[in-house]
Amino acid sequence: MVITITMKNLRERNGIFELRIVVPKDCQESVGQTEITQTLKTKDPIEAASLVKGLTKEWKEKFSEIRNASSKAPLLIKSKINDTVADFLKTMDAHLEEHLADYLAQQNEDELKVSSEWYRECSVAIRNNDSGSIDLSAELGITYPLPKQKSPGMTRRLNKVVIDALCRMRQAIDDEVGRAISTEIDNAILEPIPKLIGTEKQPPSSPVQNGTDIVEVMNLMFDAKNRGEKYKGVIESEVKYLQEWLGGKSDITAITKPDLVDYARNCLPYIPKNMQKIDIYKGKSLTECVEMVKGNLTKYIPISHQTCKNRFAKVQRVFSYAKDQLGTIAVDPATGIEIPEVRVVDSQKRGYTDGELAEMWKALAMVYKTVGKRPERYWVPVIGLYHGLRLNEICSLRLKDVYQHADGTFVIDVNRDGANRSVKNNSSVRILSVHPYVLGALCFNKFIDDRKAIASPEALLFPNLTYSAG
């Protein structure tokens, strides 16, 4: 006998029961998790139910304690958030009104173009919660990161105010210059850059200056951070890929944002998964491997989007160090670059064609005429074709599992009861209506009645079949 217990906060994984409690939203910040999972170390459903009851009570008491402690602290209510954001916006507007005109007048057209590009990068970084340290004191009277807020909603709204202000500044630059510089910058950054297959490595147009070689910058960063060999190896690998894609370019001052956009858009999302381990990629250049993936995304699987972001972040560290710590570059070209997500859609398995179905029914008709004492040779494929059951589910059916419901519907009960029976997961335990065509035209109900007339309800529906483990 199989005992099935359905209980809130109790679930089964690989035969072992565990506790699962969703943490209330007002307690998640204190608990540090959105849900609690805890193994109960038992396969006994009765014991598991008893343990869950006690643990659930303990967690509810903890949540009550958290709420009581929070209720004693001053809460930041919605009106307070609105007032704080309004004050922040008012202060920023006043700063812009007082200083913006003079700030723009002090710069020539080239400097204004650099400023517009910088404000775009800041906006992207703030929107992606990757702003780090940003000094906007001259422009907006603020620096990042902003002071820690009591509410995540407050932080998001303050960030939006800053992004809107940066957009207004870019528009003011366009007005000052008399043309849409911001649009020119956006188009230059977002324009795809074609990559030619088989591009030969070109030597740098001029000798690399001391301290500007990207490998030298990377090694200086390693010395300063004093990290382990694994950390160094990972970043060295990413820098090597970047250099290979850029045709051997090594002067970090000569690597531009379009170069990095090209790498992030045309190379990184198409790097094959496990490229160093799979024989088919060995001996091929990075460009050749990337083109293989682009040519057949289902055959040659690329790395995931999250892996792309993680790998590009390692490249960004080198450029950030060159700008912030060494002063080798004035503007970090690796910021504000978004990596497109390449979705690999598995090829869908096609259904049967009309011709294939006709051939199948022709074969089944021949089987039906010669089935004799082996009815399973006919009924197993028919049941699978019309009801979508797995082979083990069909072959392990008992007579009692096929019956007429109280409402007159003939059903097939797929369950775990009995020896040598299994289902894929809990959702696979189900009751299905027998297809009307199978029941009527194919006379499945007569077959069931004939079997029940000579066998007990516990008998197998197809007694000639034997169980084979594995």
C-alpha cells in the first residue's frame, strides 16, 4: 500500500522529504532569503508530516518576532518616500539651473561629445545596478553610490531621477552644439560591426608605449590585488580571447568602444560551450569556432548569456584598473556595453505525417487480425498513440485501473500502486478519459470486459508482459 500525504510546506525530492516555507515579504530582508528549505532526512511520510508541523510552528513564531521588532522601528511610509524623492529632484533641478549653462560653456565641441558619451555610460551603469563609484558632483551635485536607503523602492526612484537628469543634460549638449550629438553616439555604439572571416593579425600601427600594453596592465592589476593563480588564469584567458578577436591589438589606449562592442556582440555570445574540451574545436581559431556556432546554433551550443556577462566583466576589470588606478586611459571604453542574448531554440520534434499515420494503421490492422493471445501487441501502441502514456505506464496497468466513472466516463488511472510501477514525477499521477474512438470504434471496452470476466481486478491488463529492471 502506498501512503500519499499532501501537506503545505512539505515536498519530496528524490524520495527524501523536506520542509519548504515561503518567507513573507515583510520578513525577507531580516531573514535574508525568500524561502526556507530544510531536509527532514526521512523517507517516511508520516514522520515527515509530524516534523513539518513542528518546524512550521517554529518559523511562524520567528516571523512574528521579526514583525514585532520591525513595528517598533520608524517605518518609511509611501508619503515619506514621495517627499524624499521630491526633495531630491528639487535639489538636483536647482543645481542644474545654477551650474549647467556655465558648465557647458566651458567645453568645446569635442569635450561636449566626450561628456555626452560619459553621461550615456553612467545611465546604463545606474540602470544595471553596476554604477560603482561615479562622480557627478560638477554636473548634478551628487556622487555614486548614493547614501543607503531604507527602501529598495526609494533607491529605484532616486536612480530614475538621476537617469532622467542625465538625459536632459545630453539634450542640453545637443542644443548647445546645434545638432544631435547624442544620437550620433548612440548609433555609433549600437551599429553592428562586421567581422571578416580569416582576418590576419595586423601589427599595431605604432609601437606600444610602456605601461599601455593590456597584458602589462593586467599583470600590474594582479600584483596590486595579490590574487591566486586561478583568478589570474581566468582573466588572462579572457584578455587573450579579446586580443585574438581584435587581430592581436595590444595597446590598451588603442582599443576603442566600437572594438569592445564588436567583441561583445559578434564574438562573445557565440563562443562555443566547453570550447577547450571538445575535440571538434581543437586546432581552430577563435573566429572559426565562432563562425561554426553562428552557422548552426542547435549543433554547436554557445555559452549562456550569464556566462557571457561574467566573462565580459573580467575584461572590464582590466580597463577599469587602467583608468581608475593607473590613469593609462582617460575614459573607460568597457562601460555601458550591453551583451545581446542569443537564444538557442531546440528543434521541435515533428509529428507524424498523414502518410506515416496511414502506414501505421495499416500495420496495426494486420496485427489486430493476427494478435491471437498477444493483444498487447495491438493495444499498447494504440493506447500510447491516443493518450500519450509512457510504455511503463501502459504495460504496468492493472484491470482495476481501467474502469467506468460514476458519471459514465471510461477512464485510465495512472498511479504508483503495486510492484514494479513508477511514474516520472508527482504530476504524472493522473486519471485520463479513454478516447471515444478507442472506446467505441476500436472496441476497447469489450476487450476490458473480456479480461475482467476471467481475471481479478489486481491482475495485469496485459499479463503476457514481464517486468525487466532498467
